Amino acid sequence: MPDATGLELIAHELRDADGDSVLGTEFAHGRAALIAEPRLVHGVLERLKARGYGFLASLHGCDYYPEEPRLGVLYELLDMHEVDRISVKARVDTGAPHIPSVVDLWPGANHPEREVYDMFGVVFDGHPDLRRILMPEDYEGFPQRRDFPIGGEPVLFTYNEENSYGKWQ
Amino acid sequence: MSATSDYRRREESITLSSETIGQGETHELLTLNIGPHHPATHGVLRLLVTLEGEIVRDVQPIIGYVHTGIEKTCEDKAYWKVIPCVERMDYLSYYFNAMAFCGAVETLLEIEVPPRGQYLRVIHLELNRIMSHLVWLGTSALDLGAMSMFWYCFRERETILDLFEMSSGQRMHTRYIQVGGVMEDIPSGFVEKLAAFVKDMPHRADQYAALLEQNEIVLQRLRNVCPLDEQTLLGLGVTGPLLRAAGNPWDLRKAQPYSSYDHFEFKIPVGTVGDNYDRFRVRHAELYESTRIIDQALEGLPEGPHITPDRKVALPPRHELATSMEALIHHFKLVTEGFRVPEGEAYYPIESPRGELGCFVRADGSAKPARVHMRDPSFVNLQATAPMVKDAYIADLIATLAMLDPILGGIDR
């Protein structure tokens, strides 16, 4: 992990390259995080990749309900030579949950991005095949959002398939 | 038109008949559906394979058949009740799931695990790694037609499960690793039994090698089959034995030691070309290395408490409940509400038998996590299937899938 100073230096560098790209930094429990502007997150990740953080260890979503903007997409980057980790956070609104896809930088982001789309409804612009991955293709709603209730869903049979899904409201 | 019928229409439009795209009988593409309940897919994995004759032109893995929403369930449970839930994700490496989750929570709580607890964790993690590799070896050999390997591997696995039962009372999903340490100290007789196993295991691994290494069929099915180079694997996010088989010695136990792994001397087996044979050899060599780690951990097992003395996190010992009011209050608090974790986020990566297993936990200050996510290595590694088997024979697809070692419980969560 870069220390708190190292993180600020990285944030400065990224701001020099693109003024609005980094909104802030967080450093807690030895974890360094950059808060990125969602529209410009692709450029931030590209620069971090060129800087040595060449391995996308994880990409996942998180719902910050009731904070706004609610949905967060987290990128855990890893520098395998310096053995250093940094995470990048981008928060988007539930109203227009759009964020650029990073599949062109890391082909391995394909499945994780589909999972975040499936679970949180974040749309990754430029993703080659953005479909649901774990839930059924015709599922309605985004189950990992905090306002999505747990349980109580009827079992799907042929006779009730027409009025089964999406009837929790 | 409703979404359901739209989906039905698309499903019905998939034709499984052959489609001629060129001249003659040799130029046709066949879409073949494998799974989701096919013994060679190692779980409920569905593959849509496009074949040209015997040759695989494209593979699309379709997953989600065992998605049970464990991550969602975890958000509704107190931290210590999450442990049995996450253990059921990757059902062959339950100690690793628990370890990743507990590690993340310990990071947020900023508590230290006592040395004995760390060593006991290492012993059980490495036993689990051997167990997981044995299941992989047995079932993979079965896919290649070597029936007897299955019985030999499961014989040793049985010994390990007996050891798990001794230390925790359960054979699978043991809930042994707790936040702050481990559930209980090892019982009497455990050390002797484990020492006998450690002595026996390298000899058994030699026997597996003798059965497979000189087997012409196995060698033909594995050597130079479906290699994938290191850079492609890194781009796809592949870690673990698959990456090491391609020659990259990346192992979190060495690179970012956790739970006292830096106290032990062990090697990281690597391959050279990254074909199926290297994948097999790397995992087989890890059986020896894990045994060595267990041997050293057993030798240097420190005395002391097995779990943190912090009563706000760990349950007080049973005997204190009868005499100490304070202990009774803490016990009651922990069992009813659980402990609260200060606000924050943590990502805790460990080296599971399949690669980097990272647990992301977001705490909102209450007694339940606001988000638990497992970066499961099988989920990411599965993406390497298509580039690996492209333009290979369909029989090699089965062998490669076996060498990939995906666990569908971990993929779907």
C-alpha cells in the first residue's frame, strides 16, 4: 500500500494529468483509496495501469444507501512488482448509473462488470456483452441494492412463470 | 411483450441442429450444449460450445445455477454469523473463505491474532489446501479415465476430514476460524494424528505421481494441450496455480505474508509453458509444500491463547460464566447482538487453492456488515476457458476444464 503521503502524490499526479478526475482520497486501516469522478474513471485507471498498478485484482460494487450518490464501483489494483495495492472508487447515482467499462484495459473485467450490473444495475458503457450473469436473464430488479428485500420470492414453475418475477412491490 | 416471454422466445430460438456454412460435410458449425448437470463440468456449469467437427471454435460459459445470494444474506447477519455463510461459497476451501472474511473484519477492528491462533490457522488452511487439491486431482483424473486415482485421493482426504472433525466437530464447513483467532485449541491426540499424516503424505503424493506421471494416456492428454501465456492470463485476472503454471511465481503467501506465513520455509512451484501438464504438476508439487508448512507449524507451535483476549470480540471461556458477572454480560451481548465494527472498508486478499481470494467488507458501525463481497478466484479464472480451448479438440476441453479447477459454489455464490 502507498502510505498517506504516497497516496496524495499519486492523486496530485492524476490531477495534473486531468484536473477533475480525482475527487478525493481516503486512507484508513492501511488501505489507500482514490475517489474518482465516474465519467473519467477510465482515464484514471489507465494512468494507474501505466504507473505500475497493472493487475486488476477485483472489481465490485457497493451500495452506500442512504448516502448519495448511492452506488459505488470499486477497483482494487495491484502492482505485482512493488507488491502494492491501491483502490479506486467511483460513485454513481441510481438515476443515471453510467460508468465507462474497463474491459479494453483488462479483459478480465468482463465477468465482474457483468456481476455489478446484475446486482446493482450499474451500466458499463462500452462493455461488449452486458447481460445478467448470476440472476436469470429475465429477472427484474437489482438484488444487492440495500432497498431490495430479502426472501419471500415464489418458486418459479411453468404454470406461474408469467406472473412470478418482479412481483415483490 | 413481457420480459419473460421475450426470454422464452430467445431460448427457443437457440437451435441445436447443425448448420452448414460452407461446402461439403467438413464445413459446418455445430452448437453443442454441455451441462448444466454434466459430470465433467465439476458442478452446475453450462457451456455453449461451437464446434467445427471435433474442434472447439468458441465456448460460452453460462453460470448462475447455484447462485444463492450468500452476499445478500450476509448483510442480514451479525458478523460472527456471517462466517458459516461465507464458508459455503467455495465449498472445497471453507477455511479460506472464513479466513478472508475474518481477516477483513480484524483489519477493521484493528485486533491482533495471538501467535498460536495464527499458527493453528496456518495448519488448518494448509490441510484444507491439500484436501482441495486432492479432490481436484481425484476428479480430474476421473475425467481423464483414471478411475483408481479417485479412491486413493479420497482416502487421504478422509484422513484430513477426520482431523477437521477432531479440532472443530465438523468435517466440512467447520466454522473453526473466528474473528480474533480460532474457535478452540486443538484437542489432545490431534498433534500425533497430524504428525502421522504429515509423515505419510509425501509418500502418498509420490504414489500419485507414480500412477500418473508415467501413464501414457495421461501424458498425451495433458502435455502441450491448451497452453496460455502469462500476459494473457494476467490480463484476464487469473491467479493461483494457473498463473504459476505459466511461469509467474505470484503467491500471496510469499508476496504479502499474512497469518505468520513468513515464518515458514517453502517453495513456490512454477511451470514453464503453461499447458495442462504444468497445471497438473504445479498443484501436485503444492501437496508437498503444504505438507512442509504444516510440519514446520506443528514443530514451532507457540504456547498461549488461541483467540484474542478482547472480550468485546471473542466469547469468554465457558468456565468463567459460572463465576464472573462481567463474563456473563459479554457472553450475552456477543451472542444476542454480536460485536459492532467501526465504519470503514477493508479488502483482505489471501492465497486460496485457486488463486487470490479477496474479501471486501464495508462496515457501517452496526453489528451487521453493510456489504460483504468475495472476489472468488474461480469466478475470474473461468474467463480463461475460452482463450485456452479455442481451436482445441472437444476432448481437450474436458481435460482443460478439469485442470482449471472451477468450483461453482464459489463462482455463483
